[in-house]
Amino acid sequence: MHATIDLPFPMRALLAGARRKEAALLDLAQKLVRVESPSDDKAAVDACVALAAAHARGLGGRVKLHRQKKFGDLMEARFGPKSKTGAAGRTLLLGHLDTVWPLGTLKTMPCRLGTGRLGEVRLWGPGTLDMKVGVAMAFTAIEMLTDAGMLNQEIVLLLTSDEEVGSPVSRATIERLAAECAQVFVLEAAQGLAYKTARKGVGDWRIEVSGVAAHAGVDFEKGANALRELARVIETVSGWTDLKRGVTVSVGVAGGGSKSNVVPAEAWAEVDLRIVRKADGGRIERKFAALKTVDKRCTVAVSGGINRPPMERTRGTVRLYRQARALAAELGFPLEEASTGGGSDGNFTSALGIPTLDGMGAVGEGAHASHESVVVEHLAPRTALLAGMLGLR
Ligand SMILES: [Zn+2]
């Protein structure tokens, strides 16, 4: 079954500790959720960051804000003894405070405790599952270890503010801090009940086709139909999908033309790419760059590329998962591993070769949807598990 691990502490005691802190955890989570923080509103995200920074300082964290112009500031907080062994003595805990929800969402999607379909208690609200509850779990796990005198390594908690828009400004900081650490724990939601050991890589492109406008009745032959040409391009790129290799190319939005009686001079499409293997990224980037038109009077221009490399199921990540599975067994629940087509900031750290375990946050459903919620009964066991993983070093 599971590998046995010499535990420096009893997991059941951690679970009891997590249960004692559950009310405070829920309180902190609700405070974070009630400060709405859409990625594109710096002032709003900064208010949420300030709340998290104050909490981190209250726990004895050494807080550093990485100021940003366009997005919310990034919060780095270090806990525990400073590492004397470099990366070996450090873990990066990675989360984000931005959400996909615009200001005012709380009016129609209030943050509240209530019951779900099966009578289970849930915390509802924008950004609960993705991922402010995960942030509250991390703070609670750090507090538990500190209180118990079990924090024997340096924990670097990094909370970013632009994850939901692809981490354009935080990526460099994420990668720099990850390189200083032996392992990365990502506070994104679990996949069902499972931790995530693999994620697909993500790319996006915009395709623009230019043709020649003409009157569809009077001058048909003079026109070069950009929409027709775009349709051919869409067929071409869609044909790169290879489900066996885990490659999907999906044209998500498209448009063009002006009036039905005008041969369109412009057409465009936006494309989503997912890959399992890093090598497929370069291969498909080259294919996009080499796209050609059939009608030589049309031209095609592409922009975009791979945004997140895949998080491959590496040996280091599997080793972390097996440790977590053994600790979960001590706590009395089975822990599965899962892969997902969605990307996270764990993709960046894993691609650097740093063992990365993801999905260590809350259990629930409805990320980016109006029924976003977290199941409360899983909070204490998952927080105890997170604390146990942090306490192993
Ligand atoms: Zn997220």
C-alpha cells in the first residue's frame, strides 16, 4: 500500500490542532473573500494583499512586498529559521490572491456559510475555492507548526496577483524564489479529492487574416475573402489536435467581415493550445509561425505562443505525492493523484525541474462559476496534511 514514513510527530495530533483552528481559518478565509480582488483592479487586489500581509506579520512572518505598477503587489513572507543549507532548507508555498470576479460580485454571490445538496456545510463566494481558502489553510498550517515548535525549515510563502490572467508580471519572481527552494507546494484547489501531479501546458495565439474587400455582387472576383481563408486556417490548426499525445488545439472565438454584401477584408480567431509534453510546445510554435494562405492575395499574421509549459509528472513530484499519501493514510483518508488540462503557477516551477505538488488547497467545486464553494469538513484534514508535509523537513 503506502510507503511508511518515519514521522517526527503524530498526524492525529496535527488533525486535532487543525480542528481547533477551523473556526479561525474560516474567519480568515471570509475576510479575504470579502475584499474583492479582480486581477485587473490593482487597488482592489492591493487591499487584499494588505490584509494577507498584516496576517503574515501577525504570525511572525518576514514580509516583503514586490511592488507592481499594473497589477496588485506580490506578497512574499518568510517563516521559520533562515535556511543554512540553501535550497535544501526551504519550501515555496505558492498561491494567488487575485480572482476572476469583478467588483460587486459579492452582491449577487455573497460570501456565506450554508449547506449544499447533500446537507454538507460549505463556504460559498467568489474566490473561495480559487483560492483564498487555500491561502487561509496555508496561514493556519504555518501557525500550527509555529505553535507546536515544529517549524524546522524556512517557508517562503508567495502570494501573487496576476495568476488568473497568466501571471505576466509575477512569473519572474515565482521562478526566482522557486529556484531558492527544494520543493514547491501549490495552494490551488484539489482535483476532486486528489492532489495534482501533472498539468497540461497552455498556449494561446491570435490569428489575423487580411484579404481584399469588394462588393459581393458587383466586383466579386476582385475580392479576396478573408473569412474563407480564415476557415481554411482554422481547419489546418484544428488538425494539429492529437488526443493520444495529449495535444488539443481549440479555436475559441473568431470574427470578421462587416456586411453580408461585402467580401470581407479582415478576419481573426483566437486559439487555445494544451500540451502534455514540453517538446510539443516548440513543434507547434513553429507550425503556427509557418502558417500560409491558399489564396495568395490574402495574408496571415499570428501572435502568441506557449504561456505555461506543462507540469510533467516528474520523479520528484511523485516522491512528494507519495509522502503526502502516507501522511493522509495516517490521518485516515486515501489521497489520490490526478492530472488536469488546466494550468497553474506550478507549471512554471515544475518546468524548472523543482519537485512541485499542486492541488494542496481546498476541496470544493465551481471555480470561476457562480456556485463556487468549499466543503468545510475537508478543511481540517487537508490543513493538517499541509502542515504535516511542511513539518517533514
Ligand atoms: Zn487559482
